[in-house]
Amino acid sequence: MSCFRRVPVLGKHTKRISCGAWSTENLLALGSEDKTLSISNADGDTLRIISLRSEPSDIQFSEMKLDERVDGENTVSVLVGRKTLFLYNLHDPDNPVELAFQQRYGSVVTYKWYVFGDGYILLGFSAGFFVAISTHIKEVGQELFQAKNHRNSLNDIAICTRLGKVASCGDNQVKIHDMSNLQETSSILTVEEDEVERLSWSEDGQLLAVVTHSGTIYVYLSQLPIVWSVFNTHVAVLTSLTELTVHDNLQSKVLSPLLTVDLPMEPSFVALGPYHCAVGMNNRAWFYELGQNKATLLRDWEYLGTVTSLRLNAEYASVLYEGKIQLHMVSACACLFSEGRETKLFPDEHSHNMNITAHALTTDFLIYTSDMGHIQYFFLEDWKTVTDFCHSVGIRELYANQLGSHLVVVDDKSEGYVYNPVSVLVVTLVPDFPQCCCGVLWDCEPQDHDVFIAFDDSKVVTYLYNKDSIQGTGVINAGSGKLPTNQTPLLLCGGQVVLETASGRLTQMLLSTHEISGSNIHDIQKGSLEQVLNKQLKLHRFCEAWKTCQILNRKEAWEQLAESLLRNLEIEFAIRVYRHIGNVGMVWSLQSIQNVEDQKLVSGHVAMFLQDFDMAQDWYLKSSQPVAALQMRRDLMQWDQALQLAGKLAPEQIPYIAREYAQQLEFIGNYAEALSHYERGLLEVHPAIDKKAHTEHEHHNSQCRAGVARTAIRCGDIRRGVSIAADMSSSQQLKRECADILIGMKQLNDAAMLYEKGQFYEKAASAYIRLKNWEKVGEMLIYVSSPKIHLQYAKAKEADGEFQDAVKAYEMARDMDSVVRLNLDHLNNPEEAVRVVQETKSIEGAKMVARQVHQFFQKLNDYRSAIRFLVMSHCHDEAFQLARQHHQMQVYGEILSNSLEAEVKPEDFRSLAVHFEGEHNSLLAGKYYCRAGDYGKALKHLMQVMKANPEDAEAVSLAIDAVAAASDDHLANQLIEFLLGETDGMPKDPKFLFRLYMARHQYQEAAKTAVIVASEEQINGNYRNAHDVLFGMYQELRRNGIKIPTEMRSNLTLLHSYILVRLHVRQGEHLKGARMLIRVANNISKFPCHVVPILTSTVIECSRAGLKASAFSYAAMLMRPEYRSRVDPRYSRKIEAVVRKPGSKLLAASEEEEPNSPCPYCDEPVPETELNCMHCKNSIPFCIATGHHIMKDNLTACPNCDFPAIFPELQLIVESGEACPMCSKVIQADQLVRVSDVKPYLYQQGDD
């Protein structure tokens, strides 16, 4: 054989060959003392000879990382003079790399290639330094890591690729690093009193051999065999080759051991039960009883084959060997032995061909699987098989939860399934199951009993077995995470995974799906909370999800939680969420199904609420009420599915569904199918049914017949549709609908007939008009109010020459221009035409009349009418000429003035003004210049009139109007000077000046003038006129936000008090009348014309009201010489009696004081009729109904003038039929409302 053939290699080197190495591709590299490196092939042919700077040593072949992928060992490395590292790339021979290192490192002792992952070259130096450099061609020589691993020297490096570890030795220590994290030293081994020179790993990495300077060899165990077992929260692991340690995960987070068991051998399998543990190898097992602090050997057992695995419960052991299971008791029990239940072999004699592949032992069951796909449960209490399920392919592994209620099985296709023995018909596929699954762990926490994980060498996947959801039973992939290297999961408890490291230590890891819990949720940023919420919902941790939603406080998050709850049939919790976000509709809907016991029916309802209607139908059909699926499809108007369901579930509903389907088809325009379904919906009415059902059937049939009529017409069967619609039993609505359809189809005769029968006369008349059936139209008109139809009829009658009927129709159509036209053109009735134009003010009619009738008026010498019609028709030039010709210019001017401003142009008034100016009629010239907008000329002419006749009120009024319209201060000053008498020395009536100021919006000046005017009226005894002047000015000032002068306010108060006297006396309120007369009598100087009558009335009313002292006082005043002779003889004796009556002075002293009421400003008591508060010094507004001061607690106001009043008092006046005492306008009782905010009446605009 060629591998044993000797091939001489000669002439390569001139001196001794000191080192060499073979590559995997049969290349030989040799180094010599002649400072050369030769590379030869397997035949001895020299491929390369490379000269070096110094003597080579330690030649190695390896792979350098390149940009292009090149398989195989492409690089030769060699130490040159123990100082540099020479790298020679076989594919790039012209560019070798020689790496030098820092002098402080010392000489290179050794180096190793580590080409896995990113790739390193690890070098050890004599000074104790340990350096890693990159092997990538672009980074070659770059130091990635350096550390002084040993104090004096470093002697050797060894790499274990299987464990991913590197060890260096020097001095008396060995330091071990993980290749994934060279910065950290994972462990340190110390050899006492000797220097370590060499070290090496075994091939599997479990042993590390160390050689010292004295020749001693030390072998260290670097990795224990992973042998373990779990029961509940207890974990048993091999902590040395012959020591088993039991831990309890619930006792301490540190996982402190409960007890240790010394073993007689190195076991290959371990089993842990509630009270026992078992270890063994080959076909032998040792059973121990676990005590409080120690374990006691019970027995050892030899089996008939090599044991694959062993399981324990409290009483039994299940041993799998060579495809069989032997079930036997752990310790002898006489009662069980007598019952023949001490031991049993599986499979039994009936299933010899079954090869058992996996098993589990729980408190009540032995569970095992076979290569034929069988999953069998053996019930220990009854000692018999209770379930037998056969999977489609063989099963390789099984993993049961603590009770055995759920299994995860792995079949020969490496697919995972969850098996539930309660529903023995199916297994549930596990999604995204690891292809190379190393194991499955069920969570032992009761609240997470449906959570399990599956793991391989690099990752762990979390799953949730979801039994109750609207999707049915399924497995949810909750997420995955990275598994720490060389660590094996042993136990899962509340999301915490207990792992065993290669050294036998136990560590803990929290699953990525469980990283967020309720305790630390508040520390998470809001941006990450959505991911947290998703994890919680996948794991069905709904209480924690509620807290997360409270922090997020977003409607979308609450809705996501609510939907997840609904999908998992957590109805009560979902109601709580929907109530929290205010979704009343969902709360009511869920409360209606909360107490439904049929879970399939509930699932159907929930799926419908979530708008998954196909799923809802599937659940409904499986439930106790399958007809709910039909009702849902009807509500969704999915009629095809509804009809299919009705045919199977409720055939009696088909006619009703057909009618509803037909209505939808008709709406979308599919008339042929709609007609078919309407016909299908017709019911046969049986006389035997009750009255209510009979009425419902009749209503249903009438709707179907109406649909048949409409769709038959649309499908072309007009005769059938019209006959149904025209039937006496058909509704008016149907007749109209069918007639509308026929109109669209141009079938006017049938449409008109149906309109008429349905009493839709206007539409019938419109159809007859289109048919030109005027006789029928005439019959319809008495029922028609539409002007359009009357107009069409009128035009038709006019065309036929029947003008009288046409006029009547035009009048009904309100086309009065046509009425005028027919009266003038055809009926020769101008009087009627004139009457119509005068009533309607029609411009077009006036033009027609003007064209034909003004000559008629001229014959009658009725020029006013002729001019009016010419103006109405906008024939102003003709009207002007006619008026001037017949000396009717004043008439023309009046007609123009009475016309609408939009119909008259300023030029028309200017023509009139020029005409009157020519005739020296300054009054009319000024008037029409003002109307034309020429205010300067207007005032000029009017001033001429006023100078000639200062008392001409018309001229003054026109001048005021002109100045107000002009807004010209110069013109205003001219008029003011005239009114004040500065031009002629004769002041004019102040009311003219008042009017001027008001017209020009000079309210301050107007107010002063108003006081003067009112004072004159008051002096002259015209108290109502004075009151009205002050009231009008008062309102004007209020509207414009100007402060009311005090004099005006007091004068108005005094005049109003005088006016109130008659009102109070008429209503029999003598006390109120007396109080108002006392107020007036106290200011009697302001009423000079009626001093004696006012004092007389005061005496009489005070006597009637019992105010004897006041009566005496004013009676004594009347007895003065200047007044006594003017007293009315009817009252003189009474007044004298008041004065002369004995005891008058005593009565005067004992007169009752006036009642008080609170001041609306300061709430201090003030006499009712006192309008000035002595406490706060405010002037109090008076009540227009009584004259008393107002009270803020019981206030109202006149809806017309907005003056305040005491509510009950004004209400009495209004109910008695009286008008407002201030503005004299009528008030309705329901217009009075109480004032809630009295400030506008206490602090009026302009006041402080």
C-alpha cells in the first residue's frame, strides 16, 4: 500500500532538519538549521523553498481567513528564531507575512491555531504573556487580547475545540479560559511545589493531563457526565463520578443541596422519586431511601438487559431496557404482593411485536410509547391499561407533566405533539419545534402548569398549551431565547430554568418570555412596555397585563388585552376591561352570554363579537343551538349562507330569508334573482293558525307581492306588475313605487293610472300632461297645488285659445305677469290688469300696463295712475315728461319718494330738484336735492325757506335729515347756528336741536338737549311727553354705551313716579300711590303748572293710605294764601278739616314708619321708596312697577325696554292687562323671567 511506501527526500536542506509537519492535503513542510523552509508533495517533489532569517521551529498547517472562501489548510506557519511568527500563504506565495512582537513578551514558547468562529492564533511567551491575534488576512497581526497569565514563565498552551477552552501553564499553575471570552479566567489549577511544563486535553475534553518538571503527571476531570433526574422541584445531579447530590429549587434561590449520596460506581442513569432515588449502569440498579439528612441503600436489582432509563414514584419503579418495561415495587409490600401487583412486564403477551421507546411514571399512571406510535396509559390503582392512542408514526421520546395530564411526544420525524388523554382522538402539533430537540420541561408552578419549553444545544423555545380558546385546543409559541453554551436545562419553575454546567454546578436562568414580572414592571420604559404586554398575553398572564395596560394607559393596549381575553374565553375579566374603557356595548353583549354553560355556544358568540364569522358558524353548528349560526348570517345579510343553513336547520324560515334576500338584490339592481326570491318567499296562509300569526303572514305576503310587482315591471313583465299594483288590496306606497318605475321606463299611461289610483294627483297630472291628455289634467287640477302643473295646463289652454281658463290656471300658478298679459292682449280687460299690477307690484306687469294703459288713463285725466305705472315699469323719462307736461311734478315726486330705493336713481331726484329750483320752490328743491344726495344745495334751499318762515317745521326736519345724511361738520354748524338763533337772533324750539344731535349720533349733546326739552315739556305740564323724551334718550345712551347723566336719571325717576300714581290708584294700591305722590310733592317746584292739583291728590291719597302726618303736612301747605284760593271747591272742606281736626299734631307724631328692604349693593336696610343708600352712598335703581328701589333677590326686567322691576309686582301688573309702565308696550306673562345676574342693572355701562 502507498501509505506504507518509503519515499526518500534528498537535497532539500544542507543542514539538519529540525522540525516538520504534514497537511491534510498531503503536503510536507520541513524546517532546517540552514534557515530554510521547504514544502514538498507526497512524492517528494519540492514545491517551495523559503529562506528565513533564523532557525525555524514548530511548523503548523492551518487556514487563514480570507475575503474569498477557500477550503482547506492554506497557510504554513513557523516560529523563526523563537522571536517572530512567519506566515506563508500557499495561494499567495509572493506575499508572506512575518510578525514580530514586543520585546517585553520574551521569546515565543509555543503557539496554537483556533480557526473556529472568528479564528485566533494564540501565542505563549517566555515572560508569561498570553496573546491572541487575528487570523483574518486584513487584520493579521493585530492583537485582540493580551495578558500576563503567569508571573515568571509560560511553558505550554493546549486548546480543546470540543469544549471551546484553552489552557496555559507556567510556574506551578494552569489557567483555563473560555474561547468566547478570553478576558476572563474560568478556572485556575495549582500544583504545589513543582513547575508545570506540559499539558494536553483528551479528545472528548473531559480530562486535562499536566506534566511537571519532576516528571509527575496530574490528570484533572474537566467535565462531569451529565446524569440527572428531577421530581417536582427536586433535582438530583452527579457532582462527582461517585457522588449524587439532591437539591430543592423551592428552598433557596442559591440551590443549596439537601443531601448527598455516595455511590459504589460511576452511574450511567439516575432516577429521583418522592422518597427514593436510584442509580445504575448496564443492567444493574441501586435503590436508596432518602432520609432527612442521608440516604439509605434499600436494595440493588439486576435486569435482563442493559437499562436505558429508569423512573420512580412513591411505590414503583419503571425500568426500560431492550424495548421492554419492567414495572416493580421499590420496596416489598405484602398487601400489593398478595394482589399480584408487585411487578409487571410490558408489553404483555398480546403485544410482543411492540418495541417501547420511552416511558414516564406519575403518581397514578405508567405512560409509555412505542416505535409503532402507541401512547398507552396504565392505571396503577386498577392495574390495567385505560387509554391507548396510536400516532401515525413511531414515537421516539415522551415528556409528561407532573400529573401525567399532558404529554409532549417527539416522533420519528422529529416533530413535537401535545397529547391530552382526556381527548384521546387527536394530538396537537407543536409549532416551530426544534429539529434536534434535546429535551422538554413542563413548568412545575401551578399557575403556569400549561407552559413548557423545548430546547436543543443552542436555544430554548417557550410554549403554552392552550386548551380553552375560540381557536380550539392548540400550542402557542411564546418566544425563544439563547441557551448558554455547555449547559443543560433540568427544571422549569415559574419561568426560571435550572441548568447544569459541564462542571456539575447548578445555575439559574430566567426565560426571555418571563423577564418582566409584576414587581419590576414600573422600571420599564414605556417604549418597551408594548413588547412586555405581548409576552404577557402570549403566556396568558392577564393580571400582570392589566397592570401593564394601567401604566401604558392607551386605548389600543386595553383593546388588545380585551381581545386576548375574549379569544381565551375569559369572559368575566373581559367585561372588567371593557367596563374600564367605557365600551358599554361590549359589556352588555358579554353579560348576556356570561352565564351560558355551553362552551361551544360561548365560543361562537365570542368569535362573532370578534368578527370571525366563519369560525363563529363552526362553533354554533357544534353547539346545542346550531340555529344561532342561521341568525348570525341573517343579521350579516349573508343570504346565500343563511339559505343553506335554513335548509338544514329551520326550513320554515326559508320564505322570510328569501324575502330579505330579495330586498337586498332589488336594492343592488339584480331584479331577475330578486323576483325569483320574492316568489319563493310567498306563504300559503292557513285558516287554522291564530290571529297574530295570520296577521304576520299577511304582512309578509304583502311585502313579497309588492316586491314581485316592482321586479316584474323592471324585468319587462309590465302587465303582471301593474295588475298586482292596481289591485285594491295593494298599498298606496306600492302604487307610487310602481308608477315611478314606469315613468322611468316611459310607460306613461300605466304610470298615470297608478298615480291616480294611489291618489298622487300631482304626479298623475304631470304624467297626463306629458300624454297631452288635457281632459284628465283638468279633472286632476282640483287636487293639485303645484304651480308648475298649473302653469303647464295654463300654457296648454292658452295655446288652445281658452284664455279665461288659462287666466285662472295662471293665477293658480302665481304667474301674474301672464295674467296681466292675457287681460291686456286677449281679454281686453285693462281694469283687471291694473288691479293685478297694483296688488302684486310686478315690474314686468307694470311695463305692459304702462305701454298700453297710460293713454287710457290720460283720457280719464287720471295722470297720477299713469305716472305711477310708468314709474313702476321703470319708465322714468316718460313719467317725467308726462308729469311736467300736465303739471304733475309734485305727484311724480311723491311717487318717486314712495318707490323702493333700488328702483330709483339719484338722477331722477336731481331732475325734480332742478325743475323746482327753476320754479323757485325752495322747499321742494331742497327736499329732492337731499334725496339726490346733493346735501349742500339741499341745505342752501331749505335755509332760505327757514329764514323766510322760521316756524316751518317741515323745512327744519328736512334740513336736519340733510345734515345727518351729509356727515359734514360745516353744514352741521350752519344749521346749529340757525337753530340757536345766532343768525337771526331768534332761538328755535330746542326739540329741533335735539333731533339734529340724535340724527348725527352726538349723544352727549343730545342728552343735554333732551333734559332741556323735557324740562320745558314738564314746565308746560306735558309730563308724558317729557317722560318719553327722557326715556328715548336714556335708551339711546344705553345702546351706545354712554354714561347716563345724573340729572336725566333723576328727572326720569321723578316723572315715572308721577305716571305710576294713576296705575296704583286704578289697582287700589293707595299706599304705593301716596308714597309716589310724596316723592313728587317733595319736588313740587318741577311741576309748576299743577302744584295745587298735585298737592291736593297727595293729601287725599295720604289720608286714604293712613299717612295722617303726611296728609296734615301737605294740607297745611295748601292752606297758604297763594294756594288756598286755587284749591278745587270739591276738596277744600276736606283739606281744611285735615288741618283743623283736633289731635292732628298727635297723629302726625305717631305715623307708622315706612318699611325697610335691603340695599342691593350693601344689603343694609333702606326705606322702600328711598333711592339713595346712606350706608354705601350708592344711587339705587328704581322698580318700574312700584317706584321702590330694586331688590337683587327677586328681580326681573321688561323684555322690551330692559328696565328692572320687582318680579311679583310687575307680574301683577301684566296679569291685570296693563302694559309696561316705562315703555308702554304689551308684555306677555310667559316673557317674564327672574334675573340671575343683577350686575348689569346695578352697574350699567359707563358707570364706575
